[in-house]
Amino acid sequence: MLKFVELTPGELDKYVFKAHPEANFLQTSAWGRVYEIDGEETFYRGIEKDGKLVASALIILKPARRGRYLEIPGGPLLDWDKDKRTLKFFISEIRKMAAEHNCVFVRMRPNIYATPEHETLAKELGLVKSPMHLHAEHTVMLDLTKSEDELLTDMRRQTRYDVRRSIKLGIEVDYSNSKEAFDDFYNIQLKTAERQGFIPSTRKFIQAQREAFGDNVRIYTASLNGVVLAKGLILLQKPEAIYHEAASTDEGRKLPGAHALQWQIIKDAKEMGLKRYNLFGIAPPNSPHHRYAGVTTFKCGFGGEQVTFMPAQDLPVKKLRYKAVYVLEEARKKRRHL
């Protein structure tokens, strides 16, 4: 017998880390806490089968002007390939939950690979490919079980050269978890956003990550003779490290500070025993206007595996209103080159 149940943050995390090694921070209670601090409502739900937990989901209630909706980033976590009964039950229950909260639709981006089989399965479940993305659907994963020499060998020739040049130049990399470090990151990211034309995170959201993840989040800084070149907000959530947010300076465009930053993160993550490094976001092939187009060459230069997750899927609840939302978001996507 299947039962849709409420979970505590501890129960959610215990299931995620024990049953789903493919999962990442997007389905942890810490990520839910980020949104709670930012003022949004979250829910932790699971499915029990004969008293045993077989699925989990962090669910966020998004109060968008175009219509409220439920968001499930990187989830739900269950066996998408073998347990269709549980999957169908989840879809049925999440539809009821969305209706109870007066939502127009549910948006989810499962942490499973994009395949024709998964595309067919989504259609069978009544899901619609979302007009908008939900977190990084295309990314680069580095295998941190490899040796440092192997990781260097896997890099593009120019990337390897820049890593070694950063060492010769004496570029220093350190990290901090202080409130001031997160404020400094926010201020530099603001300038980066103005220069590169993207929408940065708010100061509140940056600081919320520090509060929610505690010792598992760091601000890395690459500098030369006291001049900041690049910064990275790094999440350390077993079994992976995530290059979640970035910032750079004008001086950093002339020197390989970003390369020094990445190499130090890789070495630190290896030392911590983490298994993979998620560079979190590249553009899909032949997408020169994609929001990640400007960083794709840089990230891919470190080698690793290019991964494409199943794109965000929508479950319409109020179908007529959802059609209006779909048209609006399609237009927004084209206008912003998302």
C-alpha cells in the first residue's frame, strides 16, 4: 500500500543521502531552508510503501504573479525507470496538493538523464515540457576519484596551461565562511552582472545560503598581490562539490585567476573525499545566446563529462490558466535568450 507522508528535514536528508547517490543539494533540507529564509513556504514529502520510504521531494510554493505553482528542483527522488506505480501515485498526490494550495501548475526537474525513454514517460504521466528552465539542465561533472595528474591530463590544453601559469604567477586562493565574505561576494557579483548582463542573486539569498548550509558552503577568492581576480560560492554537499555562483573583476579578465580558483576547489574537494565536482551550468550545443554561453568554453576546458538532465516538466492543474502562463513564459524566454 502506498501512502503520501510528511517528512521532517532529518528524515528527508537521511533518505536522500542513503537511497539516491545521484542526488545533489537541490533536494536537501538545507536548500529548502534557503527558500524559507528568503520568505517562501516549503514542504517535505515522501511516499511510504508497506511502511518503507521509497520516494521523497522537497517542494517549494512559488507565489508568482502569473500564477502560484509548486516547484520541485532536482526531484522528486524515486526510481523513475523501474517503479512506475510509485511514480504515478506521486503525480496524483502532487496534483491534489497543488489544487489545495490554489496552484496553476507544478514544475519539476528530475535529476535523471534526458533520454527518449524519459521523454515518453513524461508524456504518459501528463507532463508538459516547461517553456522555462529550472536550475542547470546542462552541466559538466568532474570525476574526483581520479588523481590530480589524471585530472590535469583530461583538461583542454589551454586550460591546463592557464592552471600552471596561475601557479607560476603566484596567484593565491583562499576561502572563508564569514558574513563579510558573503557580502564581498555579493558586491562583486553585482558588478559582474552589470558587465555580463545577467540578473544576480539578492544579498538576502546569498546570505541565506550561508545560514542554511553552514560549514558546507564557502566563498573562494583568487587574488594576486592583494587584488581580487575571481570569486566562487561553493556548496559542499556529499557526494559532490558544486560551483553554484561566480563573480569576477576587471583585473580577473587579464589573468588566470578563475583557473587558479577552480584548481584549488578541485584539490580541496578531493581532499574532503567528495566524489564529483559539478560546475553547474553550461549552454547546450549550438546555443550562442544561451544564458551560460559565455562560461561554457571555460567550464568545458576542465574536462569531465558533459551531462544533460531531463528538462523541466510542468504538470498543469488549472489548464486554461496554464496555457496563458505557457504563452507568456515562451515570449519571456525568447526575449531574454534564456
